[in-house]
Amino acid sequence: MNNKKSGMTLLEILIGFTILSLGATSVLAFLVFFIKINVTILDNLQTKYIAEEFSERIRAESFRSPLILNDGDNADLDEFTEPDHSAADTLYGRVFHRYWNIVDDEPMDGMKTIKVRIMYDKLDKNQIYEFTTLKGSG
């Protein structure tokens, strides 16, 4: 007569749950990592979208437009504590601050050099994207 019982012991069940929980923890950590990467990529895309849109807007403006008038200080191109102009954009609930400085007659007469800085907060740290564009009078 065979008295062998079928089924699993408590120890086998505990080992199975341990392996399952380790696997689930690894998958969750992997998902959290990819969500953070995805958010970072989205932030970068939004910043570049704002930069491209603003660059196109500058190109469409006339040379004497108030949007690209210099405040009279030609030495402040890289100084953003008191920019020539500023504005804010909200995109998908995040606020992006735009600051831009203009230098007249650089790199030559009849041209303007415009440096734009776009900033946004991420985890209490400012993220900065900058670009420089030129505008001719002709």
C-alpha cells in the first residue's frame, strides 16, 4: 500500500512566494526606472518644442519688433539675472520660463544676436536649455 500524500509542504510554498516576490520587485523597479526616463524625455521634448517655437517666432518678427529690442546694454548677452525680456509658458501643467537677451550689431552691423534661456524646475533643481540665434535687418 502506498501512503505517499500529494501536494506541497509549507516550506515549498514559502520558497515559491519568495521567488515570486523577488521577481515582482525586480519588475517594479524596472518599471519605475523606465517611467523616470520617460518623464525626462518628455521634459526635454517639451523644452525643445518651446525653443523651436520661440526661435521661429523670432525669425518671423521684424527687425525693430519690441520682442527683440535691446535694453541698451550690449554686454549682457550671457547675464540672465536681469534679462532684456522674459515670459512664461505652461505646457502639460509644467511652467517653462523664457529669458532672452539681445545684443545689437553683433557679429556685424545690422544684425542682432539673441540668446534665449529656457528654465523649468525638476525635483527642486533648475533645468536649463539655452540657444543663440541671429537676426538680420535685411
